[in-house]
Amino acid sequence: MNSPDLSIVGHLGGHSLLQQNPWGWWRSQMPVVDRWAYLDHAAVAPLSRPAVEAIVRFSTEASEQGDTLWPDWAAELEGLRGDFAELLSAAPDEIALVPNTSYGINLVAEGFRWRQGDNIVIPANEFPSNVLPWRNQSRKGVELRVVPTHPDGSIDRSGILDAIDTRTQIVAASWVGFASGRRLDLESFVADVHRAGALFFLDAIQGLGVFPVDFRNSGIDFLAADGHKWLLGPEGAGVVAIRRERLESLDCTPVGWNSVRGAYRFDQSEIDLKPDASRFEIGSSNLMGFCALRGSLSMFLEILRNHGRGSIASRVLNLAAELGEELRAAGATTLPKVAPVERSGIVPFGVPGVSPSQFRQSAADHSVAVSCRGIGIRASIHAYNDRSDIDRLIEVVRRATNR
């Protein structure tokens, strides 16, 4: 399979378009825009064209040549590992390619060497994926402490820190609240957690791809995310990052043939774990899904390499701010404005006199995609969206409010 980043730039006629109009460049790679104003990336994103092309290539190769091209596909996995290392500012040996965020969280929750009487601290209103694996440790005598959030959905940092004691092993939190859209100031928060004596786990699914993260220097100990939201890839392909010095704090549970050194010596039966995070890739991988995710991720890396690590975040925050202003002008209710460091691409809103489900259906009837979450309706805007997408949503709001 061809290197996806080169094929994308070549397909679009070189770097000139990427340099001059990066968001138009990106929009041309999203077939969904032909019909939809798609503002639902916090749920399940539409596939990018590079992802679809990778799926077609893989399917064609697998159907016509069986597994004779397996070495090429395996090289794609290693390429994706390196791409994620670049995106996260991590080392490739700290990256594991996993099925989804829930798998990644369980990898840490089940692998950590708990002692009876230990505890975990999380904020309230987390997505169930970042609650249930930790709550499940109660069978080992581990307490889950859930700290209420502020009325606006933001994390009560003081409450989190007050809940940490000498038996707290991990604090786990989402980078961006799935309903509130509030974003953590990562480096500051992680530093506070470490000073209080706990490790930090980040559920990164609602931020990864949009906001830059420096895994090494931020102090994050563990991170998990999936590719089917802001990364514009398929479901069933995700990533875990484990700080190198935390690797041996986790048992490899479960374990499989691909967890050990010399994985392709199928006559061996000794547990000699790989010396890096790939030990958690226990068996056969979702090769097609990971090839597709790599195709999509290549778009992000092209933008970041050419326009800077904060370019996607700036674009998304500007669009989200514009959307919020337009919603208020159209008669919708929104959450109070927050500092840029706490904002994200998620814009919750309500329409007076209209139920969220009614509005969602009305929006869908006009080919506008949103979700029912939080204070009512959740729009989640991406860098390839533009003013025309905002206008289409606002028109549905105006119809609903008779403005």
C-alpha cells in the first residue's frame, strides 16, 4: 500500500493547495459535504476519502491476493504507530494499537496492580467508558470516588485534589466532556494530580486530532482514544499511549500470541513479553481498519506539518465560537462563554419549545447532523466545516424559533 500522506498530496495536485487553502484542501477530502452539513463528530464521524480509499485498496488486495501481502499490511501498522507517536509527541514504543477507547481503559484498569483499599478518583458526568472499568475494580476491594462537577459541567479541580489521599492510585478524566464540551487544561491539571501523589489517565477521544498534546512533557501516564470521532476514521481502530516508565506497572491481561517476543515462532509457549507497549496488541489486528485510520490521520499530519501544531485547534475554536454567536442570535440557548483554554469543538445548545429529539429529526430532514446530549442538542464542528454548514444549522434553528 502506498504511503498515505504522499498519495493525498499528490492526488490534490501538490502542496500549493495545502499551503494556500488548507481547509478547502481538507473539505475536498470529505465526501459527506456533498449532502450533509455534518456537525456530529463527537458521536461518529463520516469517513474521509483517504480512509475509504485505504479500505478499498485493502479489500481488493485481500480478495485478489489473500494474505500474500501481509508484510506490506504489517508495515502499515508500524507506520500508523509512528504517525501516532508524531501526533502525540510520544515514542513509538509507548504506542499500542487497540480496538477502541473502552479496550484501552480496561487495559489499564485491569492491568494495574491494585491493593485492597486503594481508590480511583474521577469527575462526575464522564462517559460510561471512563466509569465502568474503574467501578469494576470494586471486586478487588478498590473504591471509586466520583467528584461532582460544577453546574456548568466543568471539573471541580479543588474537589478532585481534595479527594486524593495516600491510597489514591489513579485520577482518570476526559480531555473534553462529551456533553458539556468543556476541555481540561491538561498540563496544569496533570501537574496538580502528580503533586498530590496520583497517576493520571486521559480519555482523549473527544480531543485527539483537534488539540495538540505533548505526551512526554505533559506528564500524562496513560492515554486512550478511538479513531471514529475527530480523527475521521472507522470504528474498531484506536490507540493507547503508556508512558515508558509506567509499562511495568501494568500486568498484560489478557495475553496472547502477539504479546511476546518472537511472536511468529508459533511453537513457543513461554510468556516472554515484548519490552514495549505493543505487548498489549494481543492477537490479530483490524488491519483494514488501521490502514483506513492511517489514511485519515495522514490528513491531520499534513496540516500540522505545514501550518503548525496549533493550526487545527485554532480553526475549530474559531468555527465553534462563530457557531455559538449565531445560535444565540437565532434564539437558541447556549452554555455561558468560557476561556479559550476550556473550549472545544463541541457546542451544546437548546431551542425553546422544541424537544431535542424533535430538533434532531428536523435537522436531519434538512441534511444537518447533530446529536441529543447535554443541555439538549450537541453540535460538534470540525476543521473542514465552513460557514455554509453553520448557515444550514442556523436556518433550522430559525425555522424552529420562527425568527
